[in-house]
Amino acid sequence: KMLIYRKSIVDETLKSCGIPIACLETRYARTMPITCVIDWMRIHRSKRPIFLVLTGDTGTGKSMAASFACRCMANASMSFKKFIMKENIAEMTKSVSCNIRWYHAYEMKAKRDSLESDIERCKLLVIDDISAELVNSDSKSLFNYIVSKRYDNNLQTIITTNVSPEMIDEIYGRRVSERLLKKGVVEYFGESVRFKEV
């Protein structure tokens, strides 16, 4: 019961911070993106690649895997004892919102002020669905800035996208793609799991 309560507190905290919650109790819980995130998170912090780029077709579980990473980090951010004490829930929400941030690519420009303050301070930043935004010189410049700052400060970043690494290079430029590859892991997932039969 305590573990279920703890899980619900973590999920509610993530939701209040605007982070989507992956339904990991479904048949998709063992999809390749989830396994990839688990492997990435198991690597010792000092050796873990800064970037994890999950690329591939729609419906392959990339965003679900990024959400799983957020849950893991939130789960680890406080002791079990603190989790189960109601007076510490507000403290936990504040801690999670400082350490984990989630942005959909299409909202980056609209939320630029809050994004800029998060870029250099949060421990895990998720940029979901890059290239789904209106790609123009402003969005390219902003994504370049995000990648550069996270790269320079060695801060963990998960990026999901439907375009290939070659297209990232073509859309956002060589500087961005080289940084993602130099300090990152790029994983491709091809087959959608959304409409698979049980």
C-alpha cells in the first residue's frame, strides 16, 4: 500500500509540474524506448551521455519513455520517508519542478522566458517532438541555444523526434547534430506500438 501511495504521489507531483504521465501498467511497458531509457539511466552519472535522442516513427513509445525517465528521477529525488509524509508534498513538488522540466517543441517559443531559466538549472530537461514546431530561424536558434547550454553545463537532456539524425543535421545544422552525437546516444524506433493487437 505504501508503494502504491508513493507512486500516486510521484505521479500527482509530475502532473502538477506539467509532465505527462506514462501508463506503464499497459502492454507497452516493455517497449524498446523504455528499455533504452533504463539502460541510459543505469550508466554511472559521471559517465552517462548528456543527451538521449529518441527518434523514429509516431507511436513508438518515445514520449512514454521520456515520461518514465522523469518518474524515475522524481522517485529518486526524495527519500521514501519524505514521500509518505503529507507535509512534505509541497516540498517535493517544488523540488521536482526545479529539477525536471518538460517542454513540447511547439510551445518552446511561447514559453521562452521560463525555458531560458530552466536550461541552465534543471537536472533533467525533456524536449518532446522536436521538429514538430514551426521550423524557422527563431526555432532553430532557440534549439541551438538549448543544446549548447546543456552541452556546456553537462546537464541531462532527453529529446524525442520523428525525424532521423540526418534530418536533425539538415534542419538544425551541423553544430547541433555534432553536439548531440558527441555527448549523446541516438536510438531509432520504427514500428508503432499504439495499435498493436493484445
